[in-house]
Amino acid sequence: MADGGSAGVTAQSALFIRLAFVPTPSLVSGIARLVSDFCKTGLSDLDITTRFHMAAHELTENIAKYSTTSRASLEIELSEHGGKRLLTMRTKNHAAPDRLVEVERRLKELQSAPDPIQLYDRLIEETAPLEGVSGLGLARIRAEGLDFNYQIEGDELTLIVQEPLPGPALSGAH
């Protein structure tokens, strides 16, 4: 998050929204469209807009399935750091301890995969015979070339998806 200068880093936000919501399946598509509209407003890159729409859909779908509380959030920010533009999406929700162990295992596997597309293909094959379970959302985000990170504090999971953006510095950011 841009705070104007903590730890010697200056970040300027051109666009920023934070959405707090009750995690329900009926909101997933609407939240993904909101992220897509945000990207269309701040970017002229259809590829990045499409990938962030997909990531928002996958992450909010996971939140709706696995959240243990009636509150979750999604933030998306178009910012500049040291003359470079960055698009960041951050989701937060609370989850059961056993689910957090599983998601952390999967996230570590995804982050260390030398070929995210090959891993995604393998996971498709492994989960195809399983009824009602896929677990492919995070793998799909990584296979689409988006960088991600995560934090687990207590029972709260924060997922961060980022994309450095080509092109000139932000105009109109202050």
C-alpha cells in the first residue's frame, strides 16, 4: 500500500480501490468485473486486464468457498515505484487452520515451480478424476504469468498478485 514514504520508499497511487465484502458465491463475477473495469480505466493493455479479471475471479471464488468469517477484502492499486508502474491486487480473508496449511503448501509449490504451465497441466490431470474439487485457481494465476506472494498471520490469509507494467511513468499521480 502506498503510504507516501515509509522506509524510504516513495509510491504514488494513480488509482486505488478497497472493497470489503461478505464472501458469497453470488459476488464472485461482479467483483471480477469491477477489477476488469478498474484495469480498463487505468491501463490500455487488454492482456493484463484479462489476466487480472481471471485472477480476481479465482481469488474471490476461493474466498467464497473457504472463508470462515463474514468479512473479506480485495484491494487493487495502480502505482508508481521509482519510476516504474505496478498493478497490485491484494485479497484478505480468514480460513480454517487445516485449509491454511494446504494453501501454503500449494503456494510454496507454485512459487518454486520452474515451469508454472507444466505444473498447471499436471494439476489438471491429477484433479480431473476428483469430484467437486479442483484447487486449480492459484495454479492458473501463476500459469498466466502473474507474480504472486502471500502472508499468513494467525488465521488470516493475504494473497498479493502483481504485474510490472510497461510504458511511461504515471501521468497525473500525486
